[in-house]
Amino acid sequence: MIRVLEQERTFHLITARTSMILHAMPSGHLISLYWGSRVEDDAFSCIAKDLKRASYLSGTDGIKNFRLEQYPVLYPSWGNPDLRKPAFQFSYEDGSQMTDLRFFGYREYQGKKKLEGLPSVLNEEAQCLELILRDSISGVEVTLTYGVLESYDAITQSVNVTNGNQVAMQIERLMSGCFSFLEDQYDAITLNGAWARECHENRQRIRQGSFCVESLRGASGHGQNPFLALAEPGTEEDKGNVWAMNLIYSGSFEACVEVDMHQNTRFMMGIQSFGFSWRLEKGESFVSPEVVMIHSGQGLGAMSGSFHRLYRECLLRGTDAGRTGRKSPILINNWEATYFNFDKRKLLELADEAVKLGMECFVLDDGWFGKRNSDESSLGDWTENRKKLGGSLSELAEEIRSRGLLFGLWFEPEMVSPDSDLYRSHPEWAIQVQGRPMQLARNQLVLDVSCKEVQDYIIESVDRILKEVPVSYVKWDMNRNITEWNSCFLQKDRQKELGHRYILGLYRILEELTGRHKDVLFEGCAGGGGRFDPGMLYYMPQIWTSDDTDAVERLDIQLGTSYVYPSVAMGCHVSACPNHMIGRITPLSTRGLVAMQGNLGYELDLTSLGEEEKQEIHRQTDLYKQIREIIWNGKLYRLKKEGNERAFLYISEDGSKGVVSFVQILAKPNTVPKRLKLNGLKPDALYRVERVGETDSMVVHGSFLMNLGLDLKRPQGDFHGEQWLLYREENFSTCHTGE
Ligand code: DGJ
């Protein structure tokens, strides 16, 4: 809901549990008055009047004691006379760099509009507010668009710039979201890591100065996720205030927090400004990506809950959770089973075992095209290698399907190998600075996806295969970042547009292909989680969370990822031991338990397993089929997330079922296992609790499970896992009236 107080020029954006209050001051400057737990009052403009004056700040508009720099400016410019880091920066043909935005008007409407060429949250019930700002001297108009998604406790923001009457102007910086607080006591929570150890939670106190997470890689990257939250110190899973932003964008980004001289905090997120500049001719507009802003007054668990529900219902397309009727199948992927070394016989043997063990989709990974038997050639040549496949790809797919499995296929369409027919015929299609050496990463170059001809080539090559071959699942990989920032197709004064144009080109390709092949489930991948962001999730409702398949490392990768992204979006596989990446040996049951926290799959040589291992895998696929709806659509409680233990509870949407998973990482001698307390249950409802793998069950109240908890076994070794299923016993429920 949006309440507008015309006279006060105040805008109250209200969700079920939160309020955001924005205000246009008499000077026309927009300020942010409040964002937090829901308040019923609207008349907040008194806060602006009550702000006390600070010294050594420039005056504003000649008004006595009015110093803009001490105000929580909503969408600040640089100078004019606020000298903190601005939300945007434009430069004009005469070399000037000043823009003075003042409130011009507003518009309200229902239903979120699609952002042109960009992914965004979609919801017809959302209330939208456009705040229009103008600079009277340059004629530039900036519109801040807010979407209020009441039942999700989410607010979105994007920014539109229109060049009204300048011959041309440059956008040098344009944040999608900006909010200022009149406090400075916050912890910054970010998701950091590297290839194979993505999305580890990182929490640190912010102090006067700037704190940033960002990417300059042309992709959101393995190192830092486009997510940043500010939490009051002491905020935990189920208590405390937290304010989060997540950018729906897959390219270079920045997220910054600045604590100024007077203990105010400015929080911004948008496209990375370094290396970015966009030329806007007269009459043209530019639209920023959308940022999702979520406040929770009940801790990090509720913050994640809002993100998960919002993304499942308003962002992800093509999954069951996205309400289109599609289910993510249990996969067998041949990558860690064979790498490049396979033939038809081996693939069919794997498929035969996979069916017996309850798997549902066979994914043929890298190495099926051109002459690719290593990572040294053929990217770009998307023609099947009939010799290696012992026939056509269609024949192979049909044979797999005749066994009762769906068929999935790997592509890496944004890349080209120097040793490829594509590169030989179109060397200019690779991103490069002519006359300088081209750096290789994994022996490959990046195609210039900013160029329409390249986009069309990618669309047509993938489309041709998807039309010819019965493919139900596509794994879309991307294994290197851009290093030579230059395009053979852009004019020299537009080279800094390359990064954003690449992403717009990629989104056009994905819009086209996912639109033409609505029945295909696309999985995103960028060397694992190198582009795990809501932009990719809009087109590809699941992403390969990490190339790391070691169950212990995965615990924290998946835990961090779960801060923002729902489990239905995470690809999680069981692989062989010793783990190929770090040599760790973990029990198969624990590997299964960890991979069940997302979309379960397997990538190991099933033909070399012993009988006991096969039985265990069969048990896992049976169990997962029973619980996956709860994992995909349920509410997540991170019960233990530090030290030697991890525990997760999912409760189904209607509260009637639950799945508890616990891992003790290292065994400790002479210690007594404690009990595992649950959360989120109805205290006075009865639950039947079944320990997975045992026939006995017990029936106890929710209050028992939450206050005394479940009995943990004594681990018999490292990496010990346990699981339980919960069923609410409707007939025995002793609900109080009024509940
Ligand atoms: C990187 C991916 O993340 C892996 O799963 C695998 O598909 C390889 N690429 C194949 O080259």
C-alpha cells in the first residue's frame, strides 16, 4: 500500500510488516525519513525539521541553517552542496558535472511494469510509485520507481534517466538503490568467497569511512555476491533489525556503505561505476537494473524468508516453485564421472544405473561437440561430435529417454576457443583490444555479446539443437571473465558501455531462448556460482551453486547462499570420495543429506559403486522425492550455523510437515552430544517425529521440540549427519481458540 500526504509531500510505502517514508522538502530535495518496522503514522516530515545543524558544511539555497549534507538525501548528487559519495553522476557536453535534482511530481499505479531489456520482480498486485526529479538547468529528468510488494515485505527500486534537452550527456554513475539512515551502528553482512568456495557469510562492524563489495569482472562473480545487509549489532537468526539490498543484475556491480562525519549512513547499490559510462543523446532514456530492498525486524531468518518467497513467486520462472507446474528432476551429470573422457557406451551405462537408482534426468556435460576432448578447443562450434557420441545427439537423447530419463545438455555459448571454426571465421567477435595480446583463461576468449550479430549467432546455434534434439534441461555455463575491455563494434567514445551492453545482450539471448523453449529447464552456471544472482535466476530458475562438491565446504556455501536465494534455486550434487577437489572423505549418507538441501543430483561414476553404496543412493532418491516439495517451498530455519555443527529445518508452507538435517563436522573424543532445539513450530500442536533410517517414531508437542529438542546420536567419526521428518498430527492438535 502507498499513502501519499499531498500537503506534506510525504510518501509512505507500507508492506505487511515494514514502512518506508520518503519526503520532498520545501527546497524540492527528496529525503528518506524512515525505513523499518511498520509504523501507522504518516506525518514524519517533522523529523526533517528537527534535524540539528552541524558545522563546516556548505549552505544550501541561501536558506539560513539549511545544509543539505546533514540530511538523509534520497538520491544524492555530487556537490550541490552534498559532498558525500553520490548516487549518480552525469557530465555534459560543456564539460560541467553538476546536476541539481529537485522534486517535480509523482505518479502511482498498480502492477509492476517490465523493465525494458532487464529482468525484474513481476507482480500484478504491487503498488508502484514514481518520484520524478528534474534539473532545471540541464533539463535532465530522473525518475525513481518504487514497487511495494506488500505481502512479501519487499520494496524494489529502479531509476530512469532521460536526457531532455542536452545535445548529449554521459551517465558516469547510476545507483539503482540508495537509502540514508541517521545512525551508524551497523554490521555489514556480505557473501564472499572465491571459485569453489562461494558465498560464505562475512560480518563486520562498519565505521566512519566507506565499505564496499563489488565486482569489476563483467559478471557478478565468485568473490562477492550483489547482496549487502546492514544489521543492528546483536541481530541474530530470529531477532534484530536488518536492512538488505540485492541487485537484479549479472554484471559488474557495486554495493557501498558510507558513514559520514556526523554518524549518518548512506547505503547504495547499482552497476559498477568504475569503467562504466553511457552516452545519452537528446531525448534518449536509460533504465537502471532493479534493486530489491528488504527490512526484517525479526532477524536474518525472516529476511531470508522474504527473499525466498519473493523470488520463488515473483522472479523465478519455469520451476514448480515458480508456480508453472515444472519440477526440477533428480539429475545424473556425467562431468565428475567422466570429465571429457566418454563414449556412448559409457554414457548409456551411467544412464542405466541412474534409472535403477531413482534418478530422473541425464545431463551430458562438456565435451560432446566439435573436437572437444579437453578444454583446449571447439567452444563456439556447436555441432555434435558424432564419432565420440557413436551417432547423432538426437539418437543418444532418444536412447536416454527410452530408459525413462529426461535428457539434459551442457552449453557454454558466450565463449570461443581460439582453436575453433568460429574463431577462425570471426576473430573480431572475441572481446579484445586490437594490437594487444589477448589473455586466455581456461584456454578461451569471451565473445562480444554486446554485438547483435554475435547474439543472433548464439541464439540460432542453441535454438537449432534444442529444436532437433529432445532436450528437457540446459546447463548454461560461463567459465571466464572479461579482461580486455574493448569491443570491435563500439565507437571509441562508447567503449565504457561494453560491460552493460554485454549483459543486455545476454539478457536478450536468454529472453529469446527461454521464450522459444518454454518446456526446457535452464540451469545457470559460471564455473559454479560465479554468476549466482537474481538477474540470472529470472531466466534460469536454478544455478549450479559451486564447482565444489565436497559436502563440508558445501555446508557453508549453501548456508551463505540461503541468506538470499531459495533452496529451489540451488543445484547440489553428491560426488565421489575422496573428493576430486580437496581429497576429503565423507560418508555417502552425509553427502546425500547436504545435497538434499537444494536440487539433488549426482555426478559420480555410478557404474563403479558397490552394492551398499547403491542401496544408500536409492534410499536418498526415495527420501528426496518424499521431501523435495518441503525443501523447495518450505520456510527455512538455520538452526546451527557456526562452529562444529550445522543444522537446517524446513517447514512446509502449511506448517504440517518438516525436515530437519544436522551435521557435526569433526568428531570430538569424550564429548556428550547435546540436543537439537527446533524453531518455527506450533508450541501446542503435536508432531510425529521420525528419525530417517529408523522405524520408531515419537509424538511430542512443538513446545517440547523447540525447548528440549531432538536427541542427537554420538558420532562414530567425522562428518556425521542425522535427519528427521516431522508430521503435524492434526487430530491431536490442541490449538487455542483464536489461533
Ligand atoms: C565448469 C562447471 O561448473 C562444471 O560443472 C562443468 O560443467 C565444467 N565447467 C565443464 O567444462
